[in-house]
Amino acid sequence: MGSDAPVDPREGARRGADLARGPAAPHRDGRSRRGGSERRRLLPTRVRARVVSAFEADLLTDGGQTAESVSAALVAFIAAATRTIDVAIYDFHAREGSSAHVADALEAAAARGVAVRVAFNVGRPRHPAAPRPMAASPEDIDGLEVPTRGVHDVSSLMHHKYVVRDGAAVWTGSTNWTDDAFSREENAVIRVESPSIAADYTHDFDQLWTHGRIEPSGGAGMVTTLAGDVTVHPFFSPKGPSLAHLLADRLGAARRRIRILSPVVTSGAILGTLAEFTGRASFDVAGAYDATQMEEVMSAWRSVPANHWKIGAWQAIAPRLSGKRSTPYAEGAVHDYMHAKSLVADDEVLTGSFNCSRNGESNAENVLHVTAEPVAERFAAFADAVATRYAAPPRSGGPSDA
């Protein structure tokens, strides 16, 4: 990440590279709710944590890495804990697939004396722009043999995917903990070694854990400069600055380039600012979205007169981006969404769990605002690769037919 050389966005994932009840009491009877006296599955043999730089990103693509490699990296991150592990996770297959090894790693950490806490989402999205429903059952997460707590609100989601380890390191990004998220979706895994940033995430986690609700959580963290002159500023919703307006503000400050990856774009602030740039033919704008999900959003906009202006804005934006035709959501169907969430504006990157959506501002979300030219180059290359992969074929009779 310290080099300006072109980066294969799949390379980090190949080297081995995400996280989602009233309150539940810690288990005291020594039995696993996931199977009683059933023999514990063996953990992957390679669980020793790598030494990482202060900021590291693994950028995942559909088919670009195995679920097992991502799971093994997450298991290694957890296995390195000596004191504490705090998890806030939206979707987590704790009983099946390679992600079940992550459940084993959490239970193994607790068994060796690490204080483990797992907060998870219990709400369900009810609108087209919301994140896709969880693949896993909250009951499976609640069945872990560690202290767990369901987090809920009337119409909001606990959409985080983060781990805080020993108050010194954070695993975050857009990646849920399922085999499809690990291997069939575009996603980002971010690892940060910083007690200051870990403290910001711990503060957010404590709000969720104490109240068991989304509304009291959130806020802005401290600006931290890491090795390599990488500046990182964490933000958490729903309290604190508006994430949509934060992204729109950094978009508006762009002078050279914009790269955007988001399943949907529904925030008025982001739509308006992005449409202004895409209206300038000479400005360097590229990126990708989930075409299947945006078609559902457009249909919903047509039924609400106040949202009709968004249709025109999106029609101005979409030709500059590429749309992934993901499998429509259905029970048991593959989850192969364009799920990455990142914005590059010149040499700044904003990435995390937040879709560029109006409804997402009421969710529990986190975003890292990173300023560093090498990091921006890496995320821009990732966005370009995703955009190229899902670019629409030329229309018949177009220049390519000449």
C-alpha cells in the first residue's frame, strides 16, 4: 500500500482477508447453544495473525477469492486476542459454511479467558433502498457460547461489520460474515492498528451494548495519523454528523477525480452533488452500483411525486457508472450483490458499512474518512476494475461496430 504501482484489487483478498435480541445474559452452564455436547469443529490450522501495517485493506471481488481464505484471515485476527473482543455484526452464518469457523474462534477466545461480546441486528429492512435482508438467523448468533446482545429499533438496522481486538486493532468495512459475502460479492475489509481508532469503535460498541438500541449510538471519532502519513477519521451513525452530507461534502470538493462504489445511491445530497459532476463530460467520474437493486429503487421513486426529481438525477449519473446485474433477492438464492461501499475524491477515501442511501442515516453505520494518496490510488484502481467488469456492452450500430 506504500507504492504507487498499479494494484490488482483482488490481490489482498488472495493473500487472505464482515461483521452483523432484548438483551441476553452471558452463558453460565458451560454448554454451547449451538449443539450442546456436540464435538467442536476444528479451527483452520493456520490461525496465527500476520503483522500488518497501521492501515491495510483487502478488496474482494465476485469469484476473486475463496470464502475459506477470508474466513481464515478473520479467524486469525480473532485468535490473536489476549484480553477483549467486541463484535458488532449485521449478518453472520454462525452455523454453516466457512463463517462457522469464525463462531468457533469467538468461542475458543472466550474459553481461554478473553472477554468476548457480540452485538447483532434483529431488525428487518422494509424498503427497496435498505440493505438486503440477512441471510442468517439472529437466533444462530444468539446461540453462540459467548455473551450476546440483540440490537434493534423500530425502523432502523444495526448494519455494522466490525471487530475491536484488545482495544488496539479494528477489523471493519462492508463485508458480512457469510460465504457469499466472502466470495461472491464486491466488498472491502479494512484492518487498522491504532489504540485511538480502536477506542472510538469501543465507544460506539458500548453505546449499542448498554442500550440494546440503535438510536443512542453514533458520533464522530478523533482524527488519527498513522504510519505512512495516513490520516483516518471515523464516523458513526445515527448520532453525529450526517454521513450522507459528509460524503456529499467531500464529493463537492473533488477537483481531479471521483470514484464511487455503492449498491444504491438514494441520498438527495449525494445524488445532487454527483449529478453535477457527471454533467461535466470532461470530469473524471467512474464506479459501479447494483443494477438489480437500483431498478427496485427507481420503481419506488415513481410512486412518490416528491422523489421524481431523483429519477432525473439518477438518469444523468447512471451512464457514467457500471451496473452489476445481481441475482434478485430470494430465500436461499445466491447473494452476489455489488456490495462494496467506497468513495474516492482526489486523494481522499470514505469507506465502511454505509450505502449512499437516505434511509441508511438512521441505521447504526460506520465510515472511515482516509486521506492518503496511496490508499486513494488503491481504492480508485478497485473501482475501475469493478466498473470495467460490469460495463454495459456497446449498443448495436455504435462506434465499436464500425
